[in-house]
Amino acid sequence: MQRNTRRGSDVNKLGDLIKLERLGEGTYGTVFKVHNKKTGELSAMKQIKILGGDADGGVPSSAVREISLLRSLDHPNIIQLKDIIPADGKLYLLFALMFKDLRQHIDGTRQQGNHLPSNIIRSYTQQILQGLDYCHKRRLFHRDLKPQNILLDEVGGLKLGDFGLAKLFGTPVRITTFEIATLRYRAPELLLEFPDYGPAIDIWSVGCVLAEMIQLTPFFKGTNPLDQIHRIFSILGTPRESSWPGISSSTIYQDISYSIEQTSCLSQELSDASPEQINLLSQLFCFCPKSRISAEEALKHQYFTEIFSSQENNAASS
Ligand code: AMP
């Protein structure tokens, strides 16, 4: 009886929503802008098909994970899950509405022949790290950080979204797949198939996103995992046991490491980057996950603590 009443109210809740334009496509389905005709509120609605069509069962485990994780998170740089409506054999998640994602913003900026202003790049990087620091301190990592999952408002605010792949870390888990994190943002420990990866994989992705905001194009543009490793090593050099103890136990590393020559370096690839950006990037791109800078440490980097970076000073004086 109680269940029917709840279902009835869920259907009513859904009936109050008017679907407006499509905002984007994610791992679980389409995201729409919706308008609540009773409250006037605008939201982003993610619609997830429930396998088997029964609202009480068959919900994809990844969706359940995202829901329970998101509900427990409360931070200005993490997207707010406002409501969950199970109805019509689907699950509707209502999120705070954002303006666009960082992928759209980067692509739009490039198409207009512009650059992202250096203060915006710094503020976005700082907000990404603040969101991650909050998550990592709660033993949670995102696992699929990329511009599409980074949401922007119209006044410079940024929130991390799409926590479908996030999971609690701490207890060692047997990993059967390393295909987490979109290839271009995937950390070397995943590419080399080390089973005990942790929150440092998100930090690597922050490096990729920062470099992409500077360059307006993905930084390591691999087409498959091996090609991705080649591209990383050819810019950053090939890691050795001295810098990443244990690396030679990876069979992938054993097969390829001897053949990759360093043909470039960070400052050559990113000629528009300031020295502070290059210094931070070199720590975000530290090969050894244990030595890679944490979100908390990165937030103390001079890139964020100095009022003007040298690049901005140069721009201001020219
Ligand atoms: P997701 O399934 O979370 O990866 O979302 C897919 C796409 O939908 C994103 O890349 C955004 O373009 C858009 N989107 C997701 N959530 C929101 C939101 N809260 N506000 C505005 N657009 C969103």
C-alpha cells in the first residue's frame, strides 16, 4: 500500500516536469533540461533505463553507486543530486542545472580562435582540485575525470559530475579491467595494468585537463592503450625503476619500454604555458603514483598561492 502511494507520488513528481532541450549524452543515457511547472525550478535530468523494466529491481549497479555516492557528497565543486524519481521503468535523477561542460567550452573557445584566459584556467584547475580533495579525503575517487564530466556555470563556477565510475578505495580490490578512465585521461598505472591503483589516477587526469585548457586540444592523443603509452613516454621520457620502483614488473612495460625515445618535453609541447603551470604539470604527471602530488598538496602549489602568475604579469605589462 505504502509502496503504491510512493510510486503514485513519484509519477506525479515526474508529471510536474516539462522536458526542454537535450543537454548531452553520458554513460547511462541522455541528459535533458527540465522545468518544474509547479515550482518553476530548472534542473538537469538524467534518465536511466532500468534493466528488466521494473522500477523496484534491475537498476544498473553503476547507477546505484552513483546515486548513493552523490547523495552523500556536499561540496560547492561537486554536482548536487536534487532528487531521484523511479517511474515508468526508468530512474530519473535530477541535478542542479549547469550552463555547459568543459568539453563544449574548450571546443567553442578553439573554434572562435580564442584562448582560455589564464585566470580562468587557474580557477578551473583549483576548483577541480578542491572537488577532488573533498572526494579523496572521503576515500572516494572519480575514475573518469575528463572535460565532458566537468560542468561549468555562467559565472566561473565549476562542479565535478558523472560519478558513475567513482568508488570507495582503501581496501585492495582484485581488478579485472583497466579500461576505466577515458583513454586520453588514463593514468600510466592503468595503461600498464597495475592492479593497485588509487586516487592518483584522478590527479593524472587533472594534468591532462590542465594541459588541454592551455592547448585547447587533448594533450596525449592516443588511439589505443599502447599508442597512449608511447605518446606519454615520448613527451615525458620513459620511467625507470629509479623513478618508479616496481615498474619493470609490468609485462607491458617490459615489452615496450626499450623502444620509446623521448622526442619532446612539457615546455616544448606547451609553449604557451607559464613556468608555474609547467612546474605543477610536472608534478601532476609524476609517473610513480605514490610520489604523484595529491590534490591537497597541489592546492598549495605557487600556481594558486601567488596572486599573479608570471604569464599574467607579462600579459598585464604588454
Ligand atoms: P553525464 O551523463 O553526467 O556524463 O552527462 C552527459 C552530458 O550532459 C555532460 O557532458 C553535459 O554536457 C550534460 N550535463 C550533465 N549534467 C548536467 C548538468 N547538471 N547541467 C547541465 N548539463 C549537464
